[in-house]
Amino acid sequence: MIRVNNLHDVPWREGLTVQDVLDHLKYSYALITVTLGNELVEPERYADTLVPDNCAMTVFHLAHGG
């Protein structure tokens, strides 16, 4: 099981990627920042970064504007 933002539990499976978790939660905002544990994941690596079982994942929706 993956815990996201200490709010959502996502079932873990072999080969689960950061992008899979974002898709599962329907997070599609362009300015998303993700950490796995204490490690920042670069957006270009979401599709190939594997999420370990029992991992804490944090997803930030960055705000912008003027």
C-alpha cells in the first residue's frame, strides 16, 4: 500500500510508477511536485520511477499567478 499526502491509500503492485499513482488519483495538474520519502522526483522521471511498497509519497500542487 502507498500512502499519499497522509490522506489516500493506493494499492501497490509490481512495477508501480509515480505516474501510475498520479493517474490513479486523477492528478493531472501541470505543476505537480512529487517526493518519495524525502527524495524529490523530477517530472520527466514520473513515468519510470518505481514506487516501493509501503512508501510515503507527497504530492504538491504548486500555485502560481500574480
